[in-house]
Amino acid sequence: VHIVDIAAGHGRYVLDAVAKCTEPPASVRLQDFSDLNVSLGRKLIAERHLPTSVSFHQADAFDAQMLAGLDPAPDLAIVSGLYELFADNAMIARSLGGLAKAMQPGSLLLYTNQPWHPQLEMIARSLTSHRGGQAWVMRRRTQGEMDQLVAAAGFEKLDQRIDQWGIFTVSIARRV
């Protein structure tokens, strides 16, 4: 199995999951736009003495051409906590389209959405984003809107989980 997380942050949750695998993936490619996140992610990989098949790269999750050229082609692509931060659906469509071009039919996409948040205004007023210190304004999309973007890119939604408050969703889709 070849795994890619296109906006991994430090990558800790993927690295923790990989550590629990009885059979390690053939490759794990973590990437993030932030140099700091890439540096910290590489440090985590080194501290865990992970093989060279686990790597961390500085990359733009909205660069469709780069995503389309991922090699090896991912069997599992993860997009967690990214699309919620960007209002422009064209950016999301470009990102999903690039992933779809890289992925073979039957490959899986794991994606998140945040259709609602009770502290949205407080977060926007008190936290800054990775975008030059701008306010952290989340783009709430209905689950239907997010699923339509995924479907338009060539994926078929298989399942979804949502927390008890209806704030966070995690969905899985298959490349058709």
C-alpha cells in the first residue's frame, strides 16, 4: 500500500498509525506547505528510525500537476483538516482533480469536513493561519457540498463518520 497525506502538518497521526501496522505500507509520503511542519515531520521520522520508504516533502496541496504526478501512485490519499481552511471551491476541485489523476480505480481517499463549529468566531478572532498571519476563518461547507466536490473529481463516497456534536466528519471515497 502506498500512502500520501497532502497536508500532513507534522505528520504525527499518520506516523502513529503506521507504527501500529502489522505489515508496514510500501511507502508513506507526507507533505506540507509549511517549512516548519516539514522540518518537524522529518525529525519525527528520524526519531522513530523509520525506513526510507517513509518521507516528508515540502509541497503545495493545491498544485494539481504535482499531485497528478505522484509516484508511486497512492492507494490511500489523506486530506485532513485542509479544505476547511479555504473558501474557494475551485482550489479544492483542483486539488482533488490532481489526486484523482494520480490514483488508480479502486484507490481510496480519506477526507474531512467541518460543516459546523460553535466557536467559529472565537477561533477567527484569536488564532492566525499559515497564510501570512491572516485570521483563521474556516469555510463551512455542508457535507453535501463537500461530497459533490469529491464526486466531481471522480470518487464515489463509501462511508462517513461524524462526531456526536455534528462538528467534524471523516469520509472515505473510492476512485472510480
